[in-house]
Amino acid sequence: MIEALSAMGSVFTDPYLLGLIFATTVLGVIIGVLPGLGATTGAALLLPFTLTMEPVQAIAVLSTIYVSATFAGSITAILINTPGTSAAAATTFDGYPLAQKGEAGRALGIAVVSSTVGGVFSVIVLCIAAPLLARVAYEFRPPEYFALTIFGLSMLASISAGGAVKNLIGGIFGVWLSTIGAERVTAIERFMFGNYDLYEGLSFVPVFIGLFAISELLVQSKMVNKIVETVALKAVKLPTKEDYKRIWKTILRSCGIGTFIGVLPAEGATVASMIGYSEAKRWSKNKEEFGKGSVEGIAGAEAANNAATGGAMVPTMVLGIPGSGTTAIILVGLMVHGLRPGAYLFTEQVEKVYQIFGSMLLANLMFMAMGLYAARLFARVSLVPISILWPIVFALSVIGAYALSQSLIDVWIALIFGVIGFFARRHGFAVAPIAVGLILGEMVETNLQHSLKMYDGQWWMIFAQPLAAFFLILAFLGLCGPYLYSLIIRHKD
Amino acid sequence: MIVGDSMQARSFPIFLMVINLMLVAILSLQFYKTYPKEVELEKFPTWSSMLLFLIFYIMVKVSGDMFVAIPVVMFLMGLTWGQKKVWISFVNAIVTPLSVFLLFDYVLQVRFPRGWLTNIYYG
């Protein structure tokens, strides 16, 4: 414990890491306020830049981007009614109306404080829950891991963007993509079509750059003529005593909701903020104020979306199952830097793990300072013309895709997946399930194969393992629960 | 599908495709009940951007140099996305790739494929 705390504390005394986290927080806030970029795209674009860094520094950069961009989405949500990130969509419901009443500073102050409390709370939960979960994960064998990945895939059905079936199709498509290349055990070639550049399978980095950055570029190209109306901001105001009295319960509730939602595999800040907002409304004594500039609405959404960031890191680091789209990229970052996610990470490299947690804590405190003192400046960044911004994203995407393996095939893969991602989004499919499926794909297949070998091909024996059966039942309920529930209600009526 | 004590390597992706076909069938059933909203047609910049990706591919294949193709595509992308001041697009198309190239070359020590321009730099 002392070792862990001193590792966390070392982040605060390491000048290089401090400088790096400060610079990344500034970058994260800029990424967050630029509509369309967001934490996931930002992390995908920055991943190649972390290649030569030490593992802790690299993951600190990615997690800082995650934390600060998630917060910064609220700045544009409040000032220009355009959420910088999807996680800030719920903040527009009350943030912008309050800003229109001439209280933009108050709205931003509440968003900053709520986000910081949510983020710090979730890091504390991460520090406590992750090692505990790691102890449980020691007991996991292939059947349990297989069932867990199936549970993770089933959770895709409830991601907010896209419909349940569409998200599942995306997830399964992602798993299918993971089968491209030579199979690990038998070296049988699958879907390579004679192209030996694909022998090792699809690299995660170019696929993610394509799905998140290039597809977003194509989506943004439809916004060329969008006119943005900005609300004037004089200064960010800290919440008053009256405000605190009204929002403290909401913040605490949203902290719990956000962290819990974040821990669930494949769920993320967007779902958390929506639930945080709706729960804030449900429990509020001033329901009529919601949608017209309620401070509880802002606090509920903002505390929840930042609380989800720490929560989402729990399954990512302990089980190797991404808690959200951005943590899928952080997971790839962990793998690229030789940090194998899982229970052993918490025994063999515990110092590094806590340094990563420490850097997340520091990032939360840094964005608070930036939010309070520089929000006005950052809000101006959002007005950069998209005809300048997105060509830069194009350059960063193709160079970044090339950098990891220094292979042109990765550039073509990024472009192809950019177009695939764009058409998927155009038809209402979210791209995050494809990314999560791609990451989980190898785990699903390998653990299924190992399980079958363990039980001499008797697949039903997987159901005889209590923990595996528990996860499979959860997966079944996650998939069929809502339909069964509606059937029961209809039958009763 | 399950042969001996394990699953055949070729069976797993086929199994996935079957599941996805079933899901597509469910989706079409949903669409049959409630037809989805008509998808908005993209405007010029979207299609031109995809065309620029193709131009990028051809240029890299011809010149072998990403750093010839990137500025050209960035410049054209800026213009097709509505940038009226040509010089801004031009400066953006030169400065951005150059700075990223230098960053990758000096700091990250990534070497890019040799081509018309990079040959001059690498010697």
C-alpha cells in the first residue's frame, strides 16, 4: 500500500512527468473544445507520438487526453451549444440555456467543479477497486475469460449511439476483423487473399485511426456551412454556497453512477452522462427548471461523464476489456508498450500502474485550474475554421498510421477503415463497437479454443463453471432482458 | 465445426458471419416494421474528400513519397472545404507536414519511405 502511494506521489515530484501532463492537459482541453475531435479521436491521433516514450509516460499522455478532453467538451457545450465530445451532449440541455441567460461563467464553474469531483472520485475508486478485482481475476481460467468477453460484447448492445442490433453487428464485425491473418496456433491463413502484409493480422492503430479520426473527418465535411453562435463569457465563476447546497447530492449521485457505468465493459462517459442527467432530473425538487438552465442538470451530467473515465480504466487494466472507445486505444497503448493488461500487471508492475493512476489524478486537478482560469481562451480555439483543422487531422492520421510499423499498408488500412467507418456512421452504426470487437476478438477465439481443449471439445462444460455461467447469464440478460421485460409487461396488460 | 478437442481455425470466422447474418435478418425485420428515416445525402466536400484519398493513394504509388502527396491533398482539401483564402490553405499544407516530418525524424526517429522529396532530405 505504501509502495503504491509513493508510486502515485512520485508523479507529483517528477518534473518531466509534471511538464508532460501539463502540456497534454492543455492539448486535451484543446482537443475537447474542437467539435468533432473528442477524446477518442485525440487519443488515436496521439498514440503514434507516444511510441518512443517510456510506458508510464505514454499511458499518462493517453489517459490525460481522455480525462481532460472529456471535461473540455463541456466548454463548447455551454458556450456554443455544440458538445466538443459526445460525453458532453447532456451538458448542452441546461448549460447553453443558462449561458443564454447571461450566466455562462456560472455554468462553466459548475461544470468544472462537478467534473473535477467526478474525476477525482473515480480515480480513488480505481485505486481501490482495480487491485481487488485483480485478485478475483487471478482465479479466471479460459472459460471465465471467454464468458467475460462474451459479456463485454453483449454490453455493446446498450451503447447509446446506434441501436442494440446495429451495435452487436458492429461488435461481431470487429471480432471477425480480428480473424484476418494467420491463426495463432495453426498458422492457417484467413482472409489474407495472398497479401502477406496481413500475416500478423490487422494492426489496431491504423484501424483505430481510420475508424475514429478519418471517418470523423468525412462526417465533419458535412458541417462546412454550419454557423456557430457564441455566447459571451466574461469570467468563470466558482459555484456559490447556494449552488453547492443544490448540487452536492447530485454530484455525489452522479459520481457513483458514472463510476459504475464506466466499470461496465464497453460502456463509457456518454452513457454515464445521459444517465447522470436523467437521474439528476428524477431526484430534483426543481424538475421544471430542467432544459431551461438547471444547475443540477449541468452538475449531474458533468460529474457522471468524468467519473466514468476512472471507472472505464478498471476493466481495461485489470481484465484487458476496454471500458469505452478511448480506453480501447489506451489498451492498445498498454500492449504497444509491453504492459500486458491483466491481473499480473498488478503484481509485476504495480509501481507503473500506480504512476498511471497518479497521473490521472494530477490531470484532473490540472484541468480544473485550466477550466477556471483559461476557459475563455480555450473557447476561442473552437472557432478555428474546419477547412484548416481537418486537413491537419488528415496529415496527422496518415503519418500516425505509418509510424508504428513504418509500413505503407497501414496507411491504406487507415484510409479504408475511415471510409468504412463513415458509411457505417451514415447508416446509424457506431464505430466504437467495431473497435471493441476487434480488441476482444483474439481473446474470444483463444479462450474458446483453450476452453474446448480443457474439456475435450465438450463446449457445454463452459456453462458448468459457476463464474463463467454467471457472466454468460449476465450477457443473456443484457441482450434479451429488455425484450423479455417488454413481453412480460405486454402479457400483463 | 468442433473437431477433436478444439475448434477449426476456419470455422470461427464462418460462425461469426452466420451470427452477423442472423443479426442482419433481425435488423431487416425491425426496418420492415418501422422504416428508418431517409439518410441525408452528402454534400460536395464529403465525396471530394474521398476522391482526395484516392488521389493520395495514386500520388504515393507514383512518387513513392508521402510528403509530396500530403501537402497536395491538404491544400485541395482546404479549398474544397470552403477555404476562400488560397494562401492560408497553402501555408497550412506546407507547414503542417513539414513540422510533423521534422518531429518524427528528430524526436521519434521514424524514417519515411524514400521518394522524390525525402530522397533529397535523406541524401
